[in-house]
Amino acid sequence: MTKRVGSLLAMCLLAVSASAQSSGAEMKQDDSMKHDQMKSDQMKDSSKKKAKKAKKDQMKKDDNMKHDNMKDAVKNDDMKKN
């Protein structure tokens, strides 16, 4: 009887440890998937930031060109008046 209980306990212990190992492997896989997802999210964010910066720089450039054109127009008006 004692041998049966001992062997039953041993089997239960083996089953629990095997279950823990498989869930540990799943957790590692989930962690690596999360890491990959975070990495891709960071890449997307950086590309979005670059696009925004490029657009902002282009807007500044356009604004500066308009400002320069207005200066030239004022100079031409002043020259015509003189």
C-alpha cells in the first residue's frame, strides 16, 4: 500500500513538473513575441516621427520661401516708387 501511494505521488510530481516546464516554454515564447512586437512598434513610431519631421521641415522651407518672396515683392515695390 505504501509503495502504491509513493509511486502515485511520484507520478503526480513528474506530471506537475512536466506541466510547469511546458508552460515555462510558452511563457518564453510569449515574451519573445512581445519583444518582437515592441520592436516593430518602435520601428513604426520612429518612421512616423521621421515622416512628421520631414513634413515639418518641408513646411518650414515653404514658409521661408514665401517670406523671401514677400521681401522681394516689397523691395520691388520700393524700387518702383523711387
